[in-house]
Amino acid sequence: MRLPLSAAAVTVHAIKAGCAGCSMHQLCLPMGLDDDDIERLDQVIGRRRRVARDERLYQRGEPFRHLYAIRFGHFKTCYVDVSGDEQITGFQMAGELLGMDAISEERYQCDAVALDDCEVCEIPFPALESLFGEVPNLLRHFHRIMSQEITREQNVMLLLGNMRAEQRFSVFLVNLATRYAARGYSSTEFDLRMSREDIGNYLGLTIESISRLLARFKKLGLLAVDKRGITLLDPARLKAMAAGTTACSPLA
């Protein structure tokens, strides 16, 4: 099943998040908590907030007050470098947290921009910190999430430093497929919520390179493309290319 490209109309709701009833709770902060602890976490979460496509959830330099758990939709995190160019640092989807990079400096280190109509749960960080002392399992899971974020950043550095273009793109597609599968969606058929320009920016490639890669992968029978829709036709070979066990020929 392919995810719809947009969600509902955009408003801001001051309503409880209802962790126990959320379809993402097994991927988000409540993972592994019992019902009583989920209820305590539920009392910490302030509200659901809807964010329109292309709207910023927060901006670099703003004071850090909340973490944000994505209920549905997709975001990109980015910043403008000293030369005035945008640099994309990641793409996030439902079940993931935004804002963890702001904890140490107490200011957001990047912009978080909605790629489609989204909804997030606002989590006041001081209240969450207080709850860590009362719910050790929550603290352990939060540490796991932070570790995953560190690993993801390290993988991006490896991606940009050592991999050729075809391997970078394979890693990107396999990563998306794995994350969609974890959310109960198809791992072989999904929409790219980000533009080709954004993908190129993230992977350190030009938009022309992304277009050539899509054409080459289609020619090799690895995938089919219908506008933003992607169908992975040979996932095993893509995974081998991502892992570097299948040679990637250079772009023509």
C-alpha cells in the first residue's frame, strides 16, 4: 500500500496525544512501556500540532523547549551554511523524534520543514526529564533513540565520504524501504516525499545525477518510477549494491 501524498487540513489542536492509541507508539517514546507508564508519559505530552507542507516546525537558533514526535507526515532537517546554501541533514517520518540535537546547546541546530501535511506531538523536555527519574525504561529507550541518531549521522558521513553515486542512492532507497516496512507499509512500493533536488542535496549529488541514477536503475530493472511513486523491482540486488557486495559501475 502506497502512502497518500497529503494528510488532512492544517490546524493546531490543544488535545492530548493519546500514546496508547497511537499507531506509532511501538516506534516512538512509549515503546516497551507498560500501560501505567504510557499513561504517565501521556500526561507529559502537551498537545498535537498540525504543520502544513513547507511550514517550519522550528528554526535554527530558536530556544529549545520541546521535542516533537511525528504522528504522521514527513520532515526534512536542514540549515543554511556560511555561503548561503541550504544543506539537508536528514529526512524524518512518523514514529521518529525531532529536536534531539538541541539538547546540549539548548537551541535548535537546524530548521525542521514539513514535506507534506504533518502532525506532531509536542513533548516539553523539562517535564520529560523529570519523568526519566520515575520511569527508568523510558530513559533507557530514549538513550537508544539518541544512539540511533548518532549512528545515522555517522552513516551519512560514510555515505558522503566513501561511496560512489550508485551506492549512495541504493543506500538511500534501502533505508526508506526498511523504515516504511517497520511502520507496516510496503517495503517495495512508496512515494518519495522529498524532491529530487532535496535527495541530491542530502546525498551530495546534483539533481542531474539523481535523474541519471533513476534512469539507470530503471534500465537495469531495479525499480519502476511513476512521478514520485517508486516500486523496487529487485530489492535483493539493491541491498547488495547498498552493502557494496555488488559492484557499482560509474555513471556514464
